[in-house]
Amino acid sequence: WEASDDVLMLVNKQDQRRSTAFLLKHPSLQIRMRSILLDWLIEVSEAHTLHRQTFYLAQDYLDRFMLKQNNIEKGILQLIGITCLFIASKMETSKVLQVHIEPCIKKLDHLLSFLLVLQTLKWNLCPETALSWLNLYFQIASMSPNSDLLEPQFPQDTYLLMTRLLDLCILNIEALDFEYRVLAASVLCHFIPLERVEKASGLSKDVLQPCLNWMAPFVETVGCTGSMVLKEFTNVKMEDRHNIQTHSDYMAMLVSAILSGQFPTPPNSTEKNH
């Protein structure tokens, strides 16, 4: 696509605003429970060599489900989460996802949760995710005039760092306050010039600035983790390895980012004098 207008045509139909009403609807849940569940789903995704998009579909299903339900108890949160991942895996691949969960969760419970999730989502199972927007924007921003839109045009090492930042952000419940396309474009701003992001996404700096400000502690935390090495997976082609969802110590990183945001690094002695 040569113009960002083509991208924006998708927005009204496929991008939905999320909200921190998540917690108001489920008063018995603590903020960290969503983070812990998503972190576990990332770990399961890597163990089963699922694509990143599979995890992000599951995250979208989970959040939409929770925003439409009320008073979900923590005892069934894991069941809801793995059900969302199971549905996502069927949408993305032909794999049969078999994950050991608590013995008390019977096959009937799993079937009922499967039907409940599908009904709650009204079978809307193909949304644009934060990752799909990131992939689209990065692809457009990296293309030359003669590039093939369907062939990846971006370096894998940069993509790995981008997805690590997006993973970390999406684990924080405050990410629900931003549209997926804004999250994706804000991540991209930390890796390529703002002007290219604005052109690729059609989003101005004024629109992105609140998210950029919120994201700053996460960027700092990811920057402290160093470079990433592309992991090897059995039966996964080299050119597809970067698409496999991988797990990092996200919970520790999340705590670090939150503390960094609450207690900013003080200026050095030279800055204090200005």
C-alpha cells in the first residue's frame, strides 16, 4: 500500500477500544492476575511452538471476554485463558493444543468454557491484534517502491526487540486504555524515525504521545535486557523462527518497568545545575 489511507480504512471495522473497566467488572481479581495469566500463555505458546499471532489472538479473546462478562472468579481464570489460546491455535494452525491444567478441570468444563467464550465473542474470531498492526506498519515503513507487500522486508533482530517490547506492554493492564494500532505505532517509534511511523500508520505525534509517555518505563526495561538471540525450534524453518512466540522473564521485567515509572531515575549532577 502506497498511502496510509488504505490502512485507515480497516480501523473502524476491525479495531476496538479497550478499557480498564476489566477490573471493575471483576472485583475479586487482582491487577497482577491478568499479567500472570498472559505470561503463562506466552510460556505455553513457546512450548508448543505457536505463532506470535496465536498468542495475540488469545489475548484479544481473553480481554474481550472479560469486558463482556461480570464477576469471573480467579478459580476459573486459567480455564478461560487456555480456552482462548486453544481457539486461537485452531484459527492460526491445524495443531491440536494439548496442555495439562488442573485435574479438577474436567473435559465437560473445558467444552462448556469453549462454547461460552465463542458465544460471548459472538464468533468474532478474526480481529486485528496489536501484533498484526505492528507487522503491517513495520512492513510498510520498511518497503521500497519495488518491494513485495507480502514478503517480509524488515530485519529479524529488530523485529525480535519490537515484539519483546510489545509483549511486555500488553501484559500491563493499562495497555487496555490504548487502541491496538496506537500501541503498535508507539512501539515502532522507538526503532525507526517518527516521520516514517506517521506516514505508515496515519497517526500523528499528538495522537501517539500519551502512549509514548506511558510506554517509556517499558522501553527502558527492555533496553536493559540486551540483545535477543533467535531461538531454534525443531521442525520450524529458519525464515519462520522469528514468528514463533517466545517467553522471557516478563513478570520480573514488568515489576521493574512499573517501579521505574513510579520512581524515575534522578538526573545526574550536571543536569541538576541547569
